[in-house]
Amino acid sequence: MPALTTARRSELRAKAHDLSPVVMIGDKGLSESVVAEVDRALKAHELIKVKAATDDREARAAWLAQLCERLEAHPVQSIGKILVLWRENPDKAKKVPAAAKPAPKPAPKKKKAGASGRQVKKHRTAEELIRTERLRSRTPSPLPASELRRRRPRTSR
């Protein structure tokens, strides 16, 4: 399992910023059911956050190492009680290249040129203008009535 590059780790940290924890390690610690749930979440999402409900830093670091070793995942980040894990899903990796290809751009429309080589401007009919542009009133809207400004009362000196 090759280590993540710093650039890839930085990308994953940026993606994980908006995520919420999907698995929580509770009072009983890292049990088989927690490991199985983390494995399911990694299969579904590739990048997940796990919340550890303990104040012991060494225990959280050990849990992160155990999860990465048992599930063949990569540690991305550990901030406070939040652990971020990443494992590439081979099924998603096969589908990505086909979807990653950009769609072919349509050919640009050729503009008609007049006899002098200048582009001919197409005039729109009144019906097209009515359909495309918002109708506006020819009369201006009345201005709101302004109120008299009140002066601050003078205080005696």
C-alpha cells in the first residue's frame, strides 16, 4: 500500500472539510462491529470521517493506526476527536475515466457574411422581441412620497 503524496493528502483534506462523521467509536472502543461499519462506509464513500468519543490522544492515534492497518486504508488527517480515512474503491476507479472525459463541444456556428465581408446582423421581429424581452411600461412609476425630515430637538445649554 503506497503512501499518499502530500498533494493528494491536501486534496483529500479539502474534500473532507465539508463531511460529517459517519461512524462513531464509543465507550467500548474499537470493536469488530465498528470496524465492519467503517469498512462499509469506506466501500460506499472512499473518504470518511470517524468520531472517537475519548479524551485519550494515544488511544485515538492507536485506533487510527489499527483501522488503517486492518482495512488497508490511508490516514488523511486527525484533528481532535475526528479521524479522516481514505481507501480507493476499485469499482469507482474503473468508472471514473469514462465519466472524466469531457463531452465534445459543439462546433461554433458560422456567421453569415455580407458582400463586403462584414457580418450581417439579423433583425428580430416584434414577435421575437415580445417573447424574449420583458415588457416594460412606457410611463415611469410614481416616485414615493417623501416625508419631511425631522430635526433633532435642541437641548438647552
